[in-house]
Amino acid sequence: MEFFTLNNGIQMPKSGLGTFLLTPKEAYDSTLTALKCGVRHIDTANGYMNEKAVGRAIKDSGIDRSEIFVTTKLWPSVYSDENAISDTLTRLQLDYVDMLILHQPACDYIHAYQMMEEVYKNGKVKALGLSNFSEEKIQEILDIAQIKPQLLTVECHPYYVQKKLREYLAPHNIIIEAWYPLGHGDHAMMDEPVFTKLAEKYHKTPIQIILRWHTQYGTSVIPGSKTPSHIEENNAIYDFTLTEEEMKEIDALDCGKHYYTQTQELLDKYASMAPDFNGQDDGKE
Ligand SMILES: NC(=O)c1ccc[n+]([C@@H]2O[C@H](COP(=O)([O-])OP(=O)(O)OC[C@H]3O[C@@H](n4cnc5c(N)ncnc54)[C@H](OP(=O)(O)O)[C@@H]3O)[C@@H](O)[C@H]2O)c1
């Protein structure tokens, strides 16, 4: 395991498990598998409707809470709800989360950020993040922030390296976390010959080459998986190092291709989605 040091001094594992689209039962099983094979960062969200299951798996793992980095995200429908963060902690059965992220730049995200800052000050949140915010919207946050965000999570993979955004974030020392780090499982990308070639050289899999490229680039990764062997594979990426030349070879795949496009229509749709987060099940059969 390797760690990034965030701009507030907090140590964050460079890789973890993503739980988007996992049912509560799948999220419980995958989180437990991940923790048992050494993964120490779990990424969930209000909107994934699996926080209760993730929290139960963390508890059942028996691993000391201080060793696990837990990330969750507030959904826009709770941005004006003063109980949003305490409800989130209750669902997770946790006293604090390591990273709390605003999931989408919709609704009153300024109020939500200020609410997160208050909770940060009393120690219930150790680091603050933004998700899917453009440069313009990040600047709005920076203009009012008492506490700078530590992380921005956006779509990022070898086809979409986000170079411009990285240049903008660098002076603020805000780290990028890649969602869709494997292109959401797109075989066209995962099967690129450069990954196969490097996999042979290092006795690794093409997926491990992609994940290692991300972390060496300074990007944290949270590959999503409900397959135990994949979860284990995705964590075994710290016993080799790509050369500078190999890193550049992978960088050359950057073609601006992305699988998700943010539109105002989508943001409006997110703003109107208000699921019953407390009503979700915890994945028990
Ligand atoms: N902030 C946001 O708005 C946002 C948006 C999207 C995602 N996310 C976060 O980012 C995480 C990652 O995104 P994602 O899960 O959608 O996409 P992803 O990690 O790019 O790809 C996941 C896909 O890759 C497959 N996979 C994983 N490891 C593999 C391996 N070793 N070999 C072969 N296939 C493998 C998975 O299948 P198996 O299940 O069979 O392993 C799954 O189909 C999410 O889980 C979520 O936590 C955040």
C-alpha cells in the first residue's frame, strides 16, 4: 500500500474499492473481500444506496477503524438538510468519515460546502472533496472556502487524462481521484497493446498496469468491482514501477474520449432525485 499526503496533511491510500452500482448485498461482500485482502480505502455515496451495507462490512471486518479510509458523498437533495451529515454517519455506523465529497454541482452546493466545513472543524470529517465540478465551479468554492478542498474526483483514465484540470488544481495542491479509472470496463481501452506489452514485462495484468499508471501519475483510484479475484488483483500494484518512458507511452493514449458528459439537463435531473436514503437495506440476506 502507498499513500498520498493531502494538502491538510491527511494520509490517503492511493487505491481503494469503488461501490457504484453495487447492490447492498454486493457492496457488503465486496467491501469485506477488499478489507480482507488489504484494501484500506472504500468509496461509497448517499446516492449509491449502499452506505448501510458498506458500514456493516467495515464493522464486521474487525479491522481497526483508524486503519480504514472511508469516503462518502452527499447527494444534492440533502445539500440544504442540516441533518445530512449526521444521517450519513448513522447509516455508516461511523463516528467520522475520512473524506466527504459533494457529489454533483447542483442545488445549493455553496451551503453544503459550508456545512461540511463546520463538521470538518469538529473532527467528524477529516478531508473535503468535490466531484464533477468544473474549474469555474471549483473557483466558486475556493472563493468562499475557509478550508480548501483536498480532492476533486472526476472521470479519468488513459483515454481522458484531464491535463488542463490538473494544471488548474496544481497550485492549490488538490489531488485528482479517478472515477471510471478502467473506462467503466471498456475493453477497447483495457486491451490496448501497450498494456499487454507492459503486463508481460512486469508479470502483471493489463488492469494492474493501468492502475499503477494512475497512481504513479499522482491520481488516486477507486476501481469498482464485485468480483473477488478482481478486487485482489486491483490491490496488487505496488511491487513494480513503470519507467518514465513507459508512463509517457501510456500518456500518449490520451484522446479526450470520455464515457460521461455532464449537461445542465442531467444536473437538473439529479437535483430532483430525492431517494429515501435512510430506508435502504444493509445487505443482509
Ligand atoms: N463521483 C462520481 O460521480 C462517480 C461516478 C462514477 C463512479 N464513481 C466511483 O468510481 C468507482 C469506479 O468507477 P466504475 O466502477 O463505474 O468503473 P471502473 O472502475 O472504471 O470499471 C468497473 C468495471 O471494471 C471491471 N473490473 C474491475 N476490476 C477488474 C479487473 N481486475 N479485471 C477486469 N475487469 C475489472 C468491473 O467488473 P467486475 O465487477 O466484474 O470486477 C466493472 O465492470 C465507482 O465504483 C464509484 O465508487 C464516482
